[in-house]
Amino acid sequence: MAISPSQRRYLRSLAHDLHPVILLGAKGATDAVVKELDLALSHHELVKVKLSGGDKDEREAQIGTLIEGTSAENVQQIGHIVVLFRRNEEDPRLALPR
């Protein structure tokens, strides 16, 4: 599901006040982290993740692993923080603008 630019702006505004739900440690994006993120996305739909240290390429790889493992959309990335969104088809919590 691709989100439009206006929906992306709306989600960024909602994510502004959120605190990171998932914190990646030294091991990075493991299978256990992907599973926890999947549960968090199912419950919240919009989740902030704090990536572990490292260079930009390492952070991009971590984001790729998280998105691939959860089928989420990357809403925004600023430094070590990434905001991910995945619509809960059974019980949608966020009403997106068209």
C-alpha cells in the first residue's frame, strides 16, 4: 500500500509527539526485533523506532530489514529515528486523508 504525499505529511504530524516504541541495540534488526515491531504496528499502526549507532549505510540496512520483515511504509527518517506505518486492515485506528 503506497501512501500519498498528503497522507505522509499527516502521518509525520501525528508522529511528532510519539516516543520511540522500539529501540535497536548493538545487534541491530534481529528476527526478534522484527517480530516485536510487527506486533507494535498491528496495535498502533504508526511507530517510531530508534536505530542503533553506526554509519548511514548500516542504518539504511536496518530500515530495509524492518520494512521488508513487516511490510511497513517508511514515513520519515531523521538521523537515528525512523517512523514506520502499516495499516491494520481488520481494525484501522488512524483515519488517513485522501
